[in-house]
Amino acid sequence: MRKKLIEVALPLEAINKESVRENYIYKGNPSAVHKWWAQRPLAACRAVLFAQLVDDPSSHPELFPTEKAQEEERNRLFRLIEEIVKWENMNREEVLERARDEILKSAGTNGLPSITDPFAGGGSIPLEALRLGLEAYASDLNPVAVLINKALIEIPPRFSGQASVHPQQSKTLLSKTWQGAAGLAEDIRFYGRLLCEEAEKRVGYLYPKVNLPKGYGGSEATVIAWLWARTVKCPNPACGAQMPLVRSFALSTRKGKQAYASPVIDKATSLVSFEVKTDKNPPPAATVGRRGARCVACGASVPLDYVRAEGKSGRMGTRLMAIVAEGQNGRLYVSPTPEHEECAKSAHPEWAPDAAMAENPRHMTPPLYGMNTFAKVFTSRQLVAMGTFCELVRQLQGRVLRDAIDAGLRDDEIPLRDGGKGCAAYADAVATYLAFICDKVAAYGCSLVPWYTKEDRPSWMFGRQAISMTWDFAEINPFTSIGGSAAKSVSIIADSIEPLLQKVSGFASQADAASAVASRCSVISTDPPYFDNVPYADLSDFFYVWLRRSLGPIYPELFSTLLVPKQEELVADAYRHGGKGKAEEHFVAGIRKAFTLMRQAGHPDYPLTVYYAFKQSEIDSDGDDENEEIPFLISTGWETMLDGLIEAGFTITGTWPLRTERTGRLRDTGSNALASSIVLACRSRSESAPLATRREFIAALKRELPDALKKLQHGNIAPVDFAQASIGPGMAIFSRYAKVLEADGNPMSVRTALQIINQELDAYLAAQEGEMDRDTRFCLAWFEQYGMNEGLFGEADVLARAKNTAVQGLVEAGVIHSRAGKVRLLRREEYPGDWNPLTDARVVVWECAQHLIQRLNTGGEEAAARLVNQLGGGRSEEARALAYRLYSICERKKWADEALAYNTLVVSWPAIQDKAAQLSVVPSVQAGLFE
């Protein structure tokens, strides 16, 4: 067996930097072609595939006989990975060709393997396989995911180099040499514009202009959004007002352009209307929240149960709060008028998606308020617009077909689903992307879209992996250029498709994971479902109902059911499977079967790679030691996934934390949010794998895990991810054995192994604490017991003596406050802003960490970098190591805000180091004659 690069080393910093950067690039990003949940960055997938396929130099001692030679060759491969992950090189043929040559060199006479992803989702892995010149097979049970994969890996290669067919081409376009999907993208733009223009002709009357007040010039202006509040009748018999349910009355919070909606109450009728104000007064307080609602007319408190009951009885209404218009110098907020409110409510849709929304209150909250079908999350006007867009997709398919015939494209009458490459298939292809435009409009054009007051624009409904209730919402005008409009959606999708230059074929099919790999010898790389974290089928129903309306005849097999198939979906959904226990059984059985078939069908010369980014921490109090003081965090998602891998006969040969999410994403330590994906490389476990006792397993952990954890910290894994990332190397040790036997002879469970790994992680962090100065050790012990609160002087004195320091010395060191028999740690805001470690006679690592966080918060990365240069490499690295220990304490204590501070310091560390290196470069000056 030749080891692959991913089983030995990776240039993590370069991969992570580009993966995070990619999340902020929207124009031309293939991931923007359609919404999918938990999609991996393309840079990370590209790097993992390359490292999965290329031999590590240690596998060729005949070419690289010494460690130095191997390291030099490894560094050469690292430099190539650093090139291929850059966004600018994503489509540079010269760079990609070098990567393909390396893959082919390792493949040898066997030729290039194919890549299979049986949980293809948003298509990142198969797309990057094509980019590296490898045939890709993508499959998913979810028809929306299948369609996304077809749009990324199947359609563009089929029409690669195909010229645009639309008739209104300029001489420049007619003489153009079309590369990759450029012709397809040009047709998406053209027919997308027709879609917008024709839809506006039909329903534009429902989106009238607004007369501006004299203060704004008094002319007419285009409305870009109408801002609405939901209403229910006040239960107070003496009031009876239609009380607005508003999360925030603020319309714009931009400096100098603040605006808010002010309720106006007619005391005689209890009628509530709104007036837009732009003065400097604060907006009124919210009238709805998690604890209930409040009537603005009478002040009565109203429980949410009443609001829910009114909604379920069909008595929840809406009231227009404000109109957003496009002014010459930005967005204008105008008070609502009866004419605009009546116009919106005059729309009568001919068709609506009456399919039921899943009853899953964890992820789908609108049904709790009576919005139990997809039609009910749209206003009447939005339903008319969406129905028109879908109808036009079907009509424009015929227009594309006629234009393709006129342009001379082969007229073979074979549709896209049957492998066609001529006119019929091309018309189907363009219609697919036009339907994606409709989906983007739907995600911004429903009544679950909040208005983003900081930037005067709509957010979109999928702010998280759920369909959430929205009280005050924005109804955008789809015929403007605002984000979420039809024209903007056309541009995004065309820009996403145009860079795709793949010439190798990709294949996307609807199948469960087990069926997808059963009959193919292929290299497998996949991102399996995260236990119960994302109900993909429930969420994607939102798009499915519109795709089925517009594309049903083109893909009859994909859209044969009323909603997305759910019963076989591999998620542990308690609502779907009749309880938590049965849901877990369903997931465990399915994932184990899938991994077993992957082991049988996977190419024997290559490892399997599995992405996992799940965090569901449970306090486990059933450890083996009844006297244990520290409860251990056990991840059910990790446990079931690892159990499936190990029971299927895999051993873990490599584990890598890849930063795949935006920085600053941590919401709180109790949330299921990770900033990194852990990528596992797995091989089939040898039939001759040995047995081990519990003692032997723990001894191996103590011997090998600390070095692996040091490497994780060196790779700058975020503290929020550190416990999860440590599972990889720990389970690599556990999985190398056929079984680990307990004292009674029974096999050790994965859950017990995870507990032991957690114990060793805590011991590792405690050992790092032991290497720090005595004052820091006191601060850590005090922090763990009291946080930033006060304690008795006597207790502090005893602890200080135990740490070989003194309370007075700690006061002089500037880390604690002692007065009137009470002692506490200094808060960060109490540290002097002009502190200079070069003039401090007693520098404590604790205060170094606090000062670094303070400088980062107040002056950004450059201010922190200046302090790093003053501290020097040793102390600054100790401060960073301390942040890991402090984060683990905060997580255990559920101190979310304090945990965020330490996590942010580590996450920002690479940027701080880069700044520090720049600041330390002093320009050389030529010496004078007498110097």
C-alpha cells in the first residue's frame, strides 16, 4: 500500500486561508448557482482530492531515499497545492494541468481513477473532481441536490464550447471563440432577460411606483420593497385592535440615514397605522418576542399561545409599515398608503403550492402559526409573480428550442434526461437554469424575508439551516435590480456557470448512498449527513414545489412525487421516525450499510475521505470513574458516524481540520456551529489487525496523542473546534485495532473511547498549564473557580501559596484586584491601554493573553501584531496556547461571551502573525560617511 499525501501531511494554513476567503466571493462562484446547506468550499475539496490521489514521497524510497529528500519533494507538492487552491487559479489551465500530471504520475499504468460522491449534496466534491480532470459520479436521494449536480457537472461538459444560440447577437459575439460554458452562460443571460421582461409585462401592474413626499422632491419613484407587519386581534375586549407583531420598528440604522416606523393609533376605532419618521429618536420597542407579544394600542401582554391559535385559525393578517423606494442618493423610506396596501391585496393567484410543510418545530416554525403549506409563506402578489415566472420557464424552453434549430444545432429530438446533446437537450438545459432563477426569486420573494436595516436591503429566508417564522418582513419588487430580484438572480447564475471549463464528463443520479456505490470501483470522497443537524428533505421542499411546477416535464423521474422523498433520507429525525430512539436506529443502520458498501466498492489503492462538521455536545455523566469531577462532552453525531466507519471495517489513517466557514461565525458555545470541517482519511483495516486491552489503548493515546494535538494547534485549529478535531487522531489509534477489550473481555464501545480521548485532551491542556509561569497558574485556577467574580482573600492566599506566589505579588503584577478582604481577576477593560511588556518587570502570560484580546478588540489585527512583536515569539505563543485552555474552561462553564474572546484570538492568529512580520521589517538605510 502506497501512502497518499493526505495520510502524511497537508499545507493546512494555505488551504484554510483560501477556503475562508472563498466564502466571501460571490461573483463567479459555482456554489452560488443554487442554495444548498452545509456546502464545502471548492478550494478545500480540490486540495483534499489532490492529496487523496497523489503519493506521499515516503512511498517511493527508491526515488527519495532520505528524510530530507522526502521533505523536499513534499514541500514541492505543498507549493503546488498552495497554487491550485487560490481562487485566481481555479480555472488556470497551466496550473490545473500540473496538478493532473501529478495525479497521473501516482496512478501510473492504471490510469486516472473516477471519483464517486454518494452524498453529493451541493456538488462541491464532484465539481472539483472534474476540474482536476477526473470522471465524477454524483448521487443523492434528494432530487433538488441531483438537479444542482446536473447543473454543475453534467450539463456544462455536455455543451462545452457550444456557441450561444439566441438570435440577437452582435458581430462581436458572432465572431467569438466560445470556451467551456461561456455560450451557455450567454444564453442564460439572454433568455433570463426575456423571462424578466415578459413577467413584468404580465404582472408589473401589481408593483406600482410611489409618489414621494415633497421633502424627497415630490416625484414618482420605483418601489424596491414593501415592509409589512403581521397582525392578530388584541384579546383585550376593551381594545380589539389588529395589533402589529413587530420584531423591530427600525427601517434603517445606517449612520445619518436612520429611519423607523412609528405606530399611529386611532383611539376611537383602535385602528393601527404607520408613519415613517427620520428623526433621531429611538424607534418604538418591539411588540413580539420569544416570551410573547404586546398590543401597541392598549399595552396588553399577549401570550404566544394566543398568537399561535389565531394563526392556526386563519386570523393572522398583515399591515403595511413602510415603502422603500430607490432615490437618487440611496434608499428612501416612505409612509404607507391605502392604495399600495390595496394593490398588494388585490392579487389573485391561479395556482399555489398547497403541499404541506413538514411538522418539525426544531427547523420549521411557520406551521406553529398556521402557515402549514408552502403557499401560506407567500403573499398573494408573490404567488402571482412566482406562478408567472414558472409558466414562462416552460414557454421559454420552446423559444430556446426554435432558436437552437435556427442556429444550426443538431436536431436529434433526444431530451437532456436521455443523454441528448442537440437542440432538445440544450433547450432543457437552459430551462433548468431559468428555473434556478425562479428559485432564487422565491427565496427572497416570500414572506419570511427580514429587512436588513444595517445595509438597507433584504436578507433572505435561509439565514440558518431552517425555515423560520418572520414577524415583520420585506416584500421585494422582483422587477428592480435589488438583491433577490429576477434580474440580479439572472446575473448570479450566469456568472456562476460561465467559469466552468470542464471537458471531462460528470454524471448525476438519484439514488441512496448504498445503491450509488454498490457496483463501481472508484475513489470515494464524501460529506455524509450530520446525524439530526440538517433536515435536507424538509428544507428543500421549499424549492422542490416550484421546480416541479417549471421542470416536471423535463425531469419526470426526479419530480414524480409531490414532495422530496423523506422516509429513506439518512437523518436522525425524531419527528419523522416516531421518536429519538427509532431515529437514531435508522441513522446508525443506514450509515453503517453505506460505509460497508464503500469499503467493498472503493478503489483499493486509495483511501476514502470523509468530511464531518457536526457538533452536538451532550454532557455525559456515565463515565467509568464514579468520582470524576469533569463531565465529558460526547458528540452523538461523531459517535454514530465513527461507529459506522469502524464497524464497516475502516481504520483512520489521517485527520485534518479544514476551516470551511466564515470567521466570527461562533454564536455561542452551546450552539451546533463549527468553524471547521474535520476530514478523515480511511483505509480498510487489515485482517491481521491486533487486539488490544484498555490499558494498551490508553498507553498508546498517552504516547501519540500529545504530538497530534500539538500539530492541530500549530495548524491553528480554532478552540471551538479543538475538542472535535482531537477525536480524529484519538480514533485513529482506536481504529487500528481489531477490537479494544475491556477488563471483562467485552469490546470497548466508541462512546467509551471518546470519553477516554476527552480525558487525555484535558490532561494535555492541563500539562500545558503546568509549563506556564506561577502567576498564570494561579489566575487559571482562580478563573476556573470564580470566573471574573470576587472571592475571599483567605482562599486566594491559600491558592497563591500553593502556586508558589503571593497575593500582593499578583496585585503588583497587575492581574488581580484585592480590597476589603475580597479578591478578583482584573477585567480586560481595566488593563492599561499603553502597557509595554519591555518595561514591565513582571510579565505574566495571563496578562499577555488579556492584553492581546484587548488590543484585537480595540485596534484590530495591527494593534495586536505590534504587541506580538514586543512580546516576542515565545511569550506570544504561550498566550495563544493559554487561549485553548481558557476556552475549554469557558465551554464547560457555559460562559459564551468569554469563550468567544479566546476563540477569536486564535482564529485571528495567522492574520496577526502576518501583520507582525510586516511591521518587523525595517527598511535598510545606507550609512553615512561618519556613521
